[in-house]
Amino acid sequence: MFSIGELSKQAKVKIPTIRYYESIGLLAPAERTEGNQRRYTAEGLERLGFIKHARELGFSVESISSLIELQEHPDRSCYEATELAETQLRAVRAKIRQLRSLEQELARISTGCSGDDVSENCYVLSALANHNLCNKDH
Amino acid sequence: MFSIGELSKQAKVKIPTIRYYESIGLLAPAERTEGNQRRYTAEGLERLGFIKHARELGFSVESISSLIELQEHPDRSCYEATELAETQLRAVRAKIRQLRSLEQELARISTGCSGDDVSENCYVLSALANHNLCNKDH
DNA sequence: TATAATATCTCTAGCGACTAGAGGTTCAAG
DNA sequence: CTTGAACCTCTAGTCGCTAGAGATATTATA
Ligand SMILES: [Zn+2]
Ligand SMILES: [Zn+2]
Ligand SMILES: [Zn+2]
Ligand SMILES: [Zn+2]
């Protein structure tokens, strides 16, 4: 049994974040000492690790909630888990595509002015004012 | 002189967003009719177009504020504008790198299970529980 | 001109996923 | 038993909007 501070250190998740997860029901309410302080077991650490990892991979709290549900019922079909992972993968890929398009435009805009002119003649400013100067959608 | 609804249609920016921009000082307060409704000119449309385009390229509202400042002083050096654009470009590139790393892991995790097993044996769930199974940092 | 339909007004609250701070209590070391 | 670090709850703030309530203004038609 260890404190929230210990858990925080072990899992590398900030204390307020742990309390937040509990408050929204992502973590089960921790046991408490007589003085009302939270106490955790290795299981809690594992749970938090799962959450942390999934968050780092970009899953929403809602998705993680479903994943944990599944984990708690080892006999259920894992169909939903793979669905969620694939959805997440698609979302990441879409985001990458969009950012790449932004990157192109920003690179073009950035190199269009060396920064030693007056703002009236600045290509950066006119490019921002004028989407027609862009090559792609974004 | 046209209404906020017209402006919204022309600029393809939602009405509450226009009011929001005004409320945070990104758009100058619009002129008003006797009955207190906002009225805009072509200049307002241009301004909003600038903001919209910059937002689409990922600039923060704060950065856009600085860019507009610059635009309003055509004689000033445009150094800050290029700086902001380059910073933004770097941020986008960093984000892309991070997302690519996520993509790799997610692709691996996704293909690890076809979704027709029970959750106990699901590779998706165990991979999420275990960062050690990952190849890269993220 | 009267009425009705549509548009606009302000204000407040909500989203997601935290983060920070105030003000008070409990724990553990010495 | 004292001290100081760690913990507690609660509220509010972050960013960039978005949605809704309830009131008022404008516009089009009869
Ligand atoms: Zn320039
Ligand atoms: Zn553009
Ligand atoms: Zn599976
Ligand atoms: Zn990992």
C-alpha cells in the first residue's frame, strides 16, 4: 500500500491528474486511510500505467474507459478493442496528412521573406492574408 | 455595411466565433446600428479572412494578435512575423515527428490482433498495458 | 401600418484533459 | 510531541471555440 505521491512517482503521472482520473471514473476510487488519504496497490499502478500508455498513444479518455471495461471482462470478444485501435490509427494518419499539408505551406511562407524588410512588403503577412497564394487545401 | 450573418457566410466563420474574436480583442469592435447590431465593411471581412487563414495554418490566437499588430504598422520591421512563422513551422514538424512515431506503434498494435479473440488474449490490450512491447519512445 | 418570421443581442455554461492555487488536515521522522 | 512534508477538497483557469436561453431588432409580407 503506497500513497498517491509514490504512485505519481512510479507511474510518472502528476498527482492532480491521478485525482482527476478518479473523479471522472477512469480509475476506481482508491482505498483510504483512517485520515482519508488514498492508498494504492500494485494493481492501481498497473491500471494507471495502462491509462498513461493509452493516453500517450492518443486515445481519448472515453476510449480508454471502454478498453478498461473490456480488460475487466477477459471472456468478452476483443472486437471493440481492435476497432478502437484502428480508429485511432486512422485519426493519427489523417492528422499527419493535414499537418504535412500545413508544413508545405508554412515552409513556403517562411522562406518567402528573410525578415529584414518592412511589414508592408512582407511575404509572410501577405501570404497569410491571401489563401490564393497557397498551393494546397488545408 | 453588412450584418454579422453576412460576414459569417462570406468568411465561412461561425457567428459565435466572430463575436468571440471581438471579445478577446482579436477583431476590433464592430460598428453598431441604432438597435445595437454589428455592421461590417469589406475591411472587416479582410481582417477576419486573415485570422481564419492563420488559424487554419495553426497559429495561436496570441501569435495572430502580434501579426495583426505588425500589419497595422506597415513601416515596422517584419522580423517578428518571420520568427513567428518559423516557430510555427518548427512546431508543426515536431508534431509530425511525434505523430509518426505514434503511427508506427499503433499500426503494429492494430495488426497484432484480428479482433476475433477474447479480451484476455488480445494483443491490443496487452500492448497497451505494456510499453515494453513498443519499439520507440513516444 | 401591423404582424410575423428571421436575425441578432448579451450572458452563461460546456467541451477535453488537465493544471494551479487556497485553505485546511494527516502522516512520518526525529 | 513537535515539526514539516505530504495530503485532502474545492474552485477556477487554460485554449479556442460552441451551444443555449431569453430578450430585442430588423425585414418581408399582408
Ligand atoms: Zn517579412
Ligand atoms: Zn492557405
Ligand atoms: Zn484482440
Ligand atoms: Zn509504448
